[in-house]
Amino acid sequence: MPGSVRPFLTPDDLAGARLERDVGTPGAFPYTRGIQPDMYRGRPWTMRQYAGFATAADSNRRFQYLLARGVTGLSVAFDLPTQIGYDSDHRLAAGEVGRVGVAIDSIEDMAVLLDGIPVDRVSTSMTINATAIILLALYAAVARRHGTPFGALAGTVQNDILKEYVARGTYIFPPRPSLRLVTDVMAFCAREMPRWNTISVSGYHIREAGATAAQEVAFTLAHACAYLQAAADAGLDIDEVGERLSFFFNVHNDFLEEIAKFRAARRLWARLMRNRFGATSPRAEQMRFHAQTAGSTLTAQQPDNNIVRVALQALAAVLGGTQSLHCNGRDEALALPTEESAAIALRTQQIILHETGVANTVDPVGGAYAVEALTDRLDREAVALMDTIEARGGALQAIESGLVQQQIQDAAYRAQQAVDRGETVVVGVNRFANRGEAAGVAGELFRLDPAVERGQIERVRAVRAGRSEQVWRSALAEVERTARDGVNLVPPIIAACEARATLGEIADALRRVFGEYQETSTR
């Protein structure tokens, strides 16, 4: 967006920045220049392609395809029924099974999804929130079935329910019991799965909903503070929790602003951890984050232009110091990505790493007047927004009052107006459009076979038919009792998964205790 930084800057623009304190050196507090002294010279970022569609078997084949082409970490997308706690044969799941991710109804589906994947050597990220505790339990149950100890498992579960209330809407329970599920996962993993990142606080979806760069940072960090406070209130050690907490950010179009956004977020988080929460572990102060290119910037018109958009966004993430990265496919404004599009997206990362030379120097943009000035500006703007949230009682209260939702909606409206007026140029859409050109890409788009839903329904019904009724009923009753008693829910949910209770049945047991959240208007 024009005007995000002044046309010309000098050292005077950084005079008040106190470079020694606010910028420093890579690997040292406040980590503005990166969390490791050698950054990608010592270890490249993880190329973690996001995938998941149709059945567990279909998604497993895509994972094997990506691993064979150099992906170094998996990231699982789940379909909408799985995200909101419905089995594939539920009436509300009709037409949605396997469409925006993989359908996972039971331990048998999870076993197929992970078939042939060495879970003790390949880290897995699961983008799941309202049912995060159930999907983690399914993952752990499959690992135990194959004799893999929980302590060997490495990965991340998103588990960021607060952003669902402000940006996505795939929540089930009210915010307060949902926070209890988050802290139960934190406590269990601290004890049993020490290599697992228990939460990935997501600014990605906040930005996709229309937030500005400063809002993305501020609202994401406000949510992270709420999770840390809930963990502290539950008696968990802040350093231990902080060491397993990660972030997930968007990479939007404004190249310099995005680089600065990551640098500002990193040092703001370091200050919060040290000064507000009293963290003493350097690892707890370090912001580790995954980045994904911005789906909202992809266009159905002239979709091959998306390859260029994604490449520039990915480069901004690398220059901003990301720890892992997903590149979107060129055709995702039209359909799920084809194998060819997924391969191009992966090759984009590999070209950046191996051909551009940007990974050979730590923070190569550090000290650039424009970048440092933008970093300072975003830092200030994010702090001001966070102060407003704190004045309203904190993140949970700001969500319940609709404050955060309204600010995102207002920003989204302003951004769309700028596009409609032509002030923000979208190549191929509001400028340089080819009249009469049909949207599309060379070759076929991905099409989901309608038979997928019928087959998945048959599979979940077969699981129910083949289990011991007494065992699974007893396991579900224990989940419900534990939810009422306030004891950690992860162990009984793992037991329910092993008893072949379905995801929907476990979610229903929790619904009976916690109820369901109904959104209130923000106007």
C-alpha cells in the first residue's frame, strides 16, 4: 500500500531508536534480528507444506508426494466437520466432508493418515483449534499403537481458540471452558510430550479476515498473553510453557512492511516475556513462528500471477526470519491445489534457499533505514493497540465485548474500499485486466469426487459397528466426568480414542458439560 513508509529516510529517522537496545545482534535479546546467531547458515527454515483433503488415504498420498520432493515437515488441514466436532455422517456435515481438508472421524482414520510416516523423525503441525485436544489425543493414540513413546513425538497443534472468536468462527464451546482445554493440553504435553509445541498463536487468520499488519501483531500477542496468564493461573511454569509456545503469521503483499512486522513482533514478544511474565529462559523469550503466504491476496483472474505474489511474500518471510514456511498454490483462489501447483509452491522455497543467496547472511536487511523505521512504527502501533485491549480488561473481555471483531471488520472494510476505488492496485483485477479472459490455469483444477463423502460415512459407521459398546460408552462417560471435575482431559480423551469413540462423540460429551457458544452482534 503506498505510504506505508516515507519515500526517503536518513540516519536521523533512527535517532530515537537506540539501536543497541532495540535492534542489537542476532541471537541476543530482544531478538529483533533473529532468534539464532547464525540463523539459516546453521539451519534452514522448515519447508512445511500445508495439505489435507478428502480421505485420510488421499491425504497420506499427498504427504508422501511432498516428502519425496523435499518437504521437511508436514502440516495437516482438516475438513470443516472435523474442525467443529461433527462426524462425517452428521446431518450438518453434509456436503462438507473432505472439502477444505482431510476428514478424521476416529483412530482408524488417523492411523491411515500417518501410515508410513516416521512420526518420531518428521515433525507434524496440525491446524486445528476447537477440537485440538481430540486430534492431539488421536495422534498420540496412534503413536502408542505403534510403540512410539509420547516423548519422541515432535510437532505443533495450533490450539489457538481465541482467534476463532474474532476471525474464523470454527469454535464450539464458550471462551472460558475453551481456555481450560488449551491449558490441559499445555499441562499434559509439559509432562508427557516435551518436544511438542502445545500452541501456535495465529495472526494468520486475523490478517486474512482483514486486519492491518499492526493489528495482526497486537491481537495475536494479546491472545498469547491471555494463554500465558491462564497457564500461570493453572500453576504451570511460565518458562516451560513459553519454550513450547510458537506463532503463526501471515505474509501479505507490502514487502518491506511484512519484513518489519516480523522483526517488531519478535522484539515486542521478548519484552513481554521478560518484563510482564518474568521469564528467565532465553528460549521462552524467543518468538518462534511459522509463516504462510496470504491466501486472501490470491486472485482467480490471471491465476499464474499468484506464483509471483507467493514468491515475493515467501522472500519477505525469509528476510523477516521465519522458522518455517508454507507457500500457497497458484490455483487456491479456484480450488484445492493440484499436485503440480503444490510442487511449484515447494520449488519456490527451494529456489529462495539455494539460488538467491539471501540465507547466507543473517538479517541482511538489518540497519536499512526504511526497514528499521517501519519496525519501530509497527512496534509503537502494536503496543498502543495492546494497551487499549488491556484497558478493556484483557483479550478475553475484548473478545466478549466485540471490540477486537469490530476493529478487524472496520479495517477490512477500509481495505476493500481502497481496492474498489483503485487506490490499492490488484494486478489483473482492477488494473491490467484482460477483458473477456476466463479465470483458470493451464490444465485441470482439482475436483473432489462426490463418492469421497459416501465412502467416509461408510468408514465411520464401520468403526462404530466393530467396537465394544461397553468399552467405548465407559470411556466417553469418563471424558464427561473429567470435564465436570476439572481434572486434565487429555488422558481420558486418549483412552476414548483407543476405545474407538469417534471425534463427534467425544465433542458431544464435552458439549454436554460446557455448552455451545453463540456469537453476539458487535454492532
